[in-house]
Amino acid sequence: MRNIRVRFAPSPTGALHIGGARTALYNWLFARQQGGKFILRIEDTDFRRSREDSAQGIVEGLSWLGLDWDEGPDIGGPLGPYRQSERGDIYSHYLQELLDSGRAYYCFCTPEDLQKEREEAAQEKRDYKYGGRCRALKPEEASEMLQAGKPAVIRLKVPLDGNTIVPDLIRGDVSFSNALFDDFIIAKSDGWPTYNFAVVVDDFSMQISHVLRAEEHLSNTPRQLLIYRALGFKEPSFAHLSMILAPDRSKLSKRHGAISVQEFKNQGYLPEALVNYLALLGWSTGKDIDIWNREEMMREFSLEHISKSPAIYDLEKLAWMNGQYMMRLDIENLMTLLAPQARQRGWLNEDNSDYFQQAVELVRNRAKTRDELLDALGYFFEEVKQYDEKGVKKHFGQQKASTMLSEVLEIVSNMGSFSAAELEEAFRQRAQELEIKAADLIHPTRLALSGRTATPGLFELMEVLGQEKCISRLEKALVFIAQLTTHGPEGPNH
Ligand code: GLU
């Protein structure tokens, strides 16, 4: 059995998108499971579009996801360099080999020549293919023109008939008629290879055994196979991963919400949750289990179980999964996750970490993401500036609201100690005396203390907030209600 060597080969022209991250993850899982090597290669020969910050971002994204590589631009390795821009000599060597063997040729057709060919094709209503004019040039003619300084690209001599079959591990044999292809360009006039040529030379010379990449490359693969054959290279196995589509089955784009790894990182998603979600986006063991840790995934992963049909991107499912991982975090790690934002907002400092922790423990199960959790924590650290509108109508609008809150204010002001159990007892007792339901006291109080209609248990919340904050917020709510009656139903909220 040959050594398993796989690679992730991003072009650094933008952020690491979830599609790319999934490709990297499947390669990584496969390598780790098989005891193989996972290689990172930066494909930066599109000099106009490649950017160093994008390469950096991709590297950071992969590291954040915990997808470590065995060979790559930063750590080197025996078959480098691992950046295409540093591999010019290697490409030139193989280009020359193809020219020498007559499997490729220089083409001097000018953009105007090609434009003319294109127009003719359009007139005759056929798909455009390069007509092959320079295929017939003799080597002496070509070198004369080169010497005269005429710009030239290099084209591959593609077989004029027959088929090229891509044996795909996920979708079986996919056949392409060679008549579809023209003698395509393998090196541009600046001497640098095109993507298809560079990728073949790299995959061969880095001894890649399996190419697992996005379905959008499937149409490139027959061209690459033609290059493998022209060079006499051993071919790797191929697997093309199905697309990730938006919920409406359109192409996934920014308008569908966060799609880059960096965005999820910024929003405080947990890398483990994102990895788990991406793993199941197009791969399934048939077991009805959603939460997999890395070891389990590595054990179970197999190319046979990768889906042929497109995967549907579901941010809600991802948030749910993130919530599952948040629930499993111990309080220290959860505090660490929240700390940078909490400090920035002035919610956390050296003196209040106990208070902060109590608040977090109380609301943690109400949030699926870090940002939701921060949102749920707001009223512990900031005064209530607004009351939920529906809540105002329901709980502050009624005549008795002010009576209820006055009762609560009195209870709260007279409490000696301030525990949830004692508060509950006091509320229940007062409700009995007044012959009302405890809920009549509870609902307006919740709104007064938090501005919201849904919170964790009111008495626990009061215990954490403490007597002082409870008193001042109840007083403030009473003023608000008094203004409500003067301002009418729209209230002083407006
Ligand atoms: N550089 C290509 C891309 O970012 C991937 C090439 C490959 O995987 O063969 O789409």
C-alpha cells in the first residue's frame, strides 16, 4: 500500500471560506486516520490576485481549527518549497521536457488573432476552441520567433479524439470527450505556468496520493490527467467533494450570513463545534449521532461515506451544535471565552470576577453562541435602558402594575439576607396575603429588573443582582410606569 499523502492547496485571494475549511478538514481527517501526511501548499502564481495577508489569514484559520500540517511553507519539508511562487525552476524544467518531446508547443497567436477566431466561431454558432494554428510550427520556426522577441504561450498538444476518464472515488468514472478541449495553455507569456500545469507538477513532485478537492475542479481534472499522461507521471486518486449550497439551493455567498472561518472566530464560535459541523456537512456514517469528537471522527472517517449530492448550509444547525459544545465547557474555559469582550465592555475587572461568574452560570444554558451569551448577560452589568415593548403592554400597562411593584419594592427593601429561597418564600407569602397569583408579582418584577420578559429564574437572578440593584431598578420602573399613564400607551420608551 502506498503512503498516504494529501494536500490542501488554497489560492490566497481571499478569506478561508467554510468550503475550503471543509476540504482541508476532510484531507486532514483522511491523513490522520491513515497515518499519512497532510501538506499545505500555497498556490500563489496568480500574482495579480494573490495577497500575503490572505495567505496569513488562511494559515491562522487552519491553525484555529486545529488542522495541523506536516509539511508546508512555514515549517518546510522534504519536497518543498511549498509556495508555488518559489517553484518557478521546477515548472520550467517540466515545461521544457514537454517542449522537447513535442507534447507541447509555443504559440505566438496574438490576442487579435484569437479574437478573430472567436468571432468566426460565434458566426458559425459553434463553441470556441483554439484552432491549433501554431501546432504546425516547426521547432526552428518557433525558436526564430522566440529569438526575435515575439511573446509566446505554451500549449499542450491534446489528443484530437477519444475520451478522458476521471476515476472519482466519490462519483465513479466521469468521462469527458477530448473533443471538448482545445490545446489549452499550460504556461503564460511571462513563463509562469497556469493552474492546471502547476498543480500537476506539484502533486506529482510532492508525491500526493489522493487529491480531495472541491467539485468545482472536476472539469479541470481531465485536463490535468492529460498533463500527467504527457509527462508520464503516475496519477493520484481523485475525489471531488460536493458543493455546499445555501438553504434555497443557490450558490452560497455573503448574503447567506457568515461564510468565512474568520467571521465565526470573531463571533466567538468554538473551533471544535465548527469542525464537527463541517465534518457532517457532506459526510455521514449513517449513525444518528451529531456530536463527534476529533478522535471519533478520525476513526470513523471514510471516503465511501462522502455524499454525492450537495450539502445544504444550515447556520441554525451550526449554532445549535455550538451550543452543545458551549454546554460542555467548564466554567473556567467559558470565562476565558467571554473575557476579552467582557473586559472591553467594562463588565469584568479584578474586583468582580465572582459576580461575573455567578451571572454566567445563571444564563449559560440560555445561549448557543458567545455573542448570544454576552447578550443574555447585559442587564447584570448595565442599567436597564429600555423595557421590552410587548412586556410593557402586558405587565406595565395594567392599572395594578404599580401596586404590584410597590409591594415587591417593600418586600425587597425589608429583606435581611437576600437568597433566592428567602425571596421566593417572601413573594409567595405576600401573594397569598393579597390573594393574587405569585406570577402577578413575578412578571412585572422580571421586566423591571432586566428589561426583558424571559430570563433565568427570577429569584436566582435577584440573588445574583443583589439587593441594591434590585431596589434601584424597581424604583426606576415605578417612575417609568407613572410616566406611562401621563404619556399614554406609547409610553416614555418613545
Ligand atoms: N488552488 C485551488 C483553489 O484554491 C485548489 C487547487 C486544487 O485543490 O487542486 O481552488
